[in-house]
Amino acid sequence: MKKLIAALLAAALFCSLAVFPAGASFPDITDEKTAQAVGTLQMLGVVNGLPGGTFNPEGILTRSQFCKMTIVAMGKESSVALYKTRTIFPDAPGTYWASGYINLAASTSVDSGSTRIIRGYPDGTFRPEASIQFDMAVTILMRVLGYGDSDVGMIWPDGYLNTAAEIGLTDGLALSPTSELTRAQAALLFSNLLKTGTKSGASSYLSTISSTLVEDVILISNSATAADGTTGAIQVVGGSEGIYKTVNPAPDSLIGLRGTLALDNKGRALTFLPSSASTQKNFVLNAAAGTYLTCSDGTRLAVSGSTPVYVDGEAGTYSGVWINLSAGTSGTAYYSAAGTLEYLVFTTASSDLNAAVILRGTSFSGNPFVSLFALPTGTYRILKNSSEVTASELRQYDVATYNPDTKTFSVSDLRITGIYENAYPNVDSPSKVTVMGCELAVLPGATDGLSGFKIGDTVTLLLTSSHKVAGALSPDVLRATSVGLVKSVSTSGAEVQLLSGITASGKADMQEYAASQLTGQLVTVGSLRVGYLTLSRLSEQTTESSLDLNTRRLGSISLAENVRLLEKVGNGAVSEISFDDLVQTSIPASKILSAGYDSTGRVNYVLLNDVTGDRYTYGFFLYTPNKTETEVDKDYNSTIAVQTLGGTSEALATGAMFTDGEPGGIAGTIDGKLAAYVSLTPITGIRRSAFSTDSSGTVTVLAGGYLFRVASDVPCYLKSTDSWGNLTRARGFSDNLTVYYDKLPSAGGKIRLIVAN
């Protein structure tokens, strides 16, 4: 009876992958490396889970179970049936579930013919139900790699264990020889096997069991559709791109990882082996900004705009997608061995794709979403506009979606009011609608609300945080004013990036001169007829409150987690900035042009007036007086430019006088005139050792008794060769540097120009 029970348990452990859902990962594996190793072996068919959906990582393996894993890893499972009728070991007869695997392993040579993958005990038994020990497991896999007794020495197990350590087979496994091997440890050992080179010279064992290796790729989806319509395929990008059908499903634990894809002789994905050279950080997103992410645990991740980002399998760059990332989204950051952020992977909440709820009441307490989403009572986070809130901060017509992975409700008060321009495929049951030139996906629950509107009507759309339409209201009930940054505008057309992340487009209902004054400016956006936008420059009105960067408050009012910081100089174009661009800890009220607020009362954008100094182009002045004697505008009859890294800047019209060759910076208006200029102050005799770089990549220099931040794009002039370069080149060029600053650090100043003498 004990043998029967053991056989049934073993069969449950190693039967078809059907015992665990395709694409699933195991909830009882908490270690990332183990999860990755198990994922690789799941695809290869070497391991699968228990009927209850767990893996039991601490469970002890038997000799027969390990034997089966070895045969499957070698790709020899198709030959097992031929060996099942034989009896090599009396305690593993043909009726025993693993007899075919045991007999095949005992009959397979790995060298000239004398060494078999497995051997029995001196008494002729195999003892299939005995626990597999570390020394036994390592010996078996060393033989799979082609090593025999003569290669490692005749002292067992020392010879095998020592050689295994030398070639990397036992990396990450510090076990005593007689330790019983757990399922998790076996997964790591087999994962190492695939990476390890063979005795015959193959670079990895994986290369010997696959037809083709596709290296240095990122697995971004396990639910892609192949060219022939097969679902459940995997998609990879990076070193090469493609969609591949799989032999066995790829689990979620492999999504987002960089590594090597192994294909069989039919071009199917055999398995995916993650690279061991990278590390990862899993997080839940609270807020995204232009140069960083804020995680739910309060940490911040610095991100450059060019960082590759994959959202639900779609590739992009951070600068192009951050505005559409929703609070509560699950993300993973992947770093190189040197600690550099290589790419980000996000998985949006599945409920956001097909379900949202709209709050219809006027006051709320507790957690109103638990009953609306029909969820059991529990601990859930409520994030509104990326800030964690209580029910008292919820408002009528707020829209919520739910992320079951992070147990987070993401609440949005995003709305857009405009002319209903189009519906696809029809007005009665639209899956997409167009308002103000922006095509928006419609959630199934929103179709009833939209049914009361026809093309040409003015409608207010209620949006999720990822800009899907959750509902529609008459503007008499709720009207939204949209604020955005004009990307381009003329009488023939305009494109406006709304601060909510939506891009509005259409013909501009204005004269040419009025349109020319709006490029790069903040405007309010609306529409009064199909295909047209109405744009009005946002009025700028200084506040009476200063901005405290330590407490993240404008006066007494908190900044929203997803607050947008904007800056301009005079009548120049508005640019987005981040908190990292600000050196000072407080911005006076006189430097704040305007601010906006969300429905919780938090500040959701601040427009600053010439605070960072980063809107200027720095270099040496190139002044051309009296541009022309027939200049119509006598106040702007000269030009000023700067010689800088990359050449000469755009010449700006000016009526001021400058000294040619003086160091400084200039900023222009939207119509090509000088908005403002900065004179720079030198500090001489700076050694290259005075510079330092912190963990975030920020460069500082100790000069004149002050610790200055060095501008990220600081131009460096190499005096003796009359050429320009970056900071690295300047420091390598000379140990006698002159640095130029615009203001002292306490006033937000930075090093803007460096001369290598």
C-alpha cells in the first residue's frame, strides 16, 4: 500500500502540464531566481506543479523523480516507452511508474561506453523511492555533460563535486554532499546545467538539445498570436524580434526577462533561459513623472526618456508612455550587472480592460468599491490620481478600476468635454469614440451612457486613468475644462498634448497671427464644431504661496503624486521639468506663474517662471549689431547667438548690446526674439578630482567653496584645440579647468560651461 501511495504521488508530481494552468506561475515560490529556473524548466517539460496549483519548493525529490527530470532535460522522453518492459533493477520493475526513465538512464552512455548516467547500489537495487542526495544529483548531471570517472578522478564524490564547481554547475548551491535535494534546489541545478558548457566543447548544454538559439532577447508576452492564428505564443524583442509557438506554455514568471530563446527543429520555442547578468526590482506604481517613477513603498526610480518600456507586450520608450501609466500598475525594473537600468516592463490590471465603476453618490465612507466590484472584505489601497486617499476624498463621477494582483483601486477624475465627432463601428454600440480629434477606447459598460448622444453633440466623457471611456454625461450635468501644451498650431490644424496625457487635434478656429503666438504655450482646449478646436492661452497669475520642495506643498496645499512641473522663460515655450532639475529647496511665489488642482484639492500642475536655468543655451556670445538698416522693428535690429557644443545656436533678434566672445546663455521667445540672457561667472584652477558622481548619476563639483551641481548637458570647450566636447573628454583633456556658473547653488545655480585650459 505504501508503494502504491508513493507511486500515485509521484505520478501527480510528474504528470501532464494540464495539472497547472498554462501561463501560470506558482504562488508558493517567492524567490525570483527559483521562479525563473522553474519557469525555464516548465517550458522544457522538466517540472510542473501539484494539482492544487502549487510547486512545493521545499519538497524532497526521490531518485526516480530526479531520474525522470534528467531524461526529459536531455530531450529523450520519446524513447522511454521502449525501455519500460525491461527490468534492470528488481525494485523498479516494468509496473513501476518510472521504470522506463530509470532503465533508459541506466542504458545511456556519456563517454566511450563504460560510464552510464545512473548506476544502482552494490546490491543490485536502485532504491527509486529513496531521497536523492546532492552528490548523487551532481554526479548524474556531470555525466549528462559528458564527464566520466576518468575525467574527474576515482574518488567519489569529491572529484565530481570539485569539477562541477569549477565549470559552474553548482553555482548558487552551497550544500553538503549528503544533503537531500529539494524541488527548488533541483530547479536551480537543472537551470545551471542548461547554461554550463559540455566536456566536448559546446558553449552550453542548451545548445546541444535545441536547433537554434536566439540570444539577448526580452520575453514580453506569453499570450501572443502566431502567424497561423495559434494563441498562447511568446513574443520576444531586443537582439531580434519575433513571435513563436511553444512546445509547452511559457509561465508568467518569465515575462519581462532578458535571456536566450531555444527553438526546436520546427521553429517552436523549446524554452527560455534568463540571463544571470541582470537583476530586477518588482514594484507597484504610485506615480510616473518625466524622469522618475514613484513606487508604492515610497522609493523613486530614476528613468531616462530613452529607456525601453514594454506595456502589456507593446514596445516603446519611457518618454512616450509614462504619461499613460496608471497608479496601481504592476511593474518590474531590470538592471544590468553594473546597476544600470536597462528596461521596464508593466502589466496593466486586467479589470481595467473590461470593467470600471462610476461613483454616483455625493459622499462616501469606508471603501465603496468593495461592494461595487463584488469583492470580499479585505485590505485594499485606493489611489486617486496616483495619491493614496481615503473615501472622504472621493467625488461624484470618479471612475475606478481594480488591479487584483496588487489589490489596488485606481481612481480617476479625468474628464474631457467636446464635440462627439465619430464612433466605431457605430453609434449604437461603439468600441471607439472620437472627441476633439482623440480616438478613445470604450469599455463595455459605457455603451449605455453613450447611446443617448449622436454625432455633433457636446458630451463629457468619464475616463479611467489609462484613458478608456467608462461613461458619458451631458455637459449640463458635468463640464470639464482641459488644459494642454500646444505642440503645433496653424490655421490648417493644431495638436495639443493635454496634461491628462491625451492628444487633441483638429483645425484651429483662429487667425494666423493668433495661432503663431500659441506654439509651445499652455492653453485651455475645447470644441464647438466637428473637426475644430478652440484654444485660449491660459491666464498666468502669480500665487501668494511659495513651493516647498521638502514637504511637496504649495503653501499649505499638498502636491499630487502625479503633479506636472512646467517651466518657461518670458514668452518662450513651456517645457516639462522634474523635481530632480531643481537645486533649491524652496521656490518663491514670484516665480510661480500658475497652478492647477484636481478634485481632491491637490496641486496637479505648477508653471514656473525661469527657475532651473535649463531653458537657456550656454556658450560664448556671438553678437551681430545692426542686422539691417531697413529693419521694421527698430527695437530688435541686432542678433545674438552662442557658440556651443554642437555648433552655433539659433540667432535671436535683440535690441540689447553684448560683448562678442563673453560666456553666457540665451533663451528665445516663440517668435524668435531674445526672451532673456544670463552672464556667467568663472571659477578658475579646478582640478579633475574636484568632480564627483552620485548613485543617481548627478555630477557635482566643489568650486570656490561651494558645491555646485553640473548641468547634465554642460558644454565643454577645449581651449588649445579650439574644439568642443563633453565633461568626460574635458576632464581627460586637462587637469586645469575653469567652470562657469549662472547663480550660486542656494539660488538654484549650476555649472553651465567648462573650459579645459
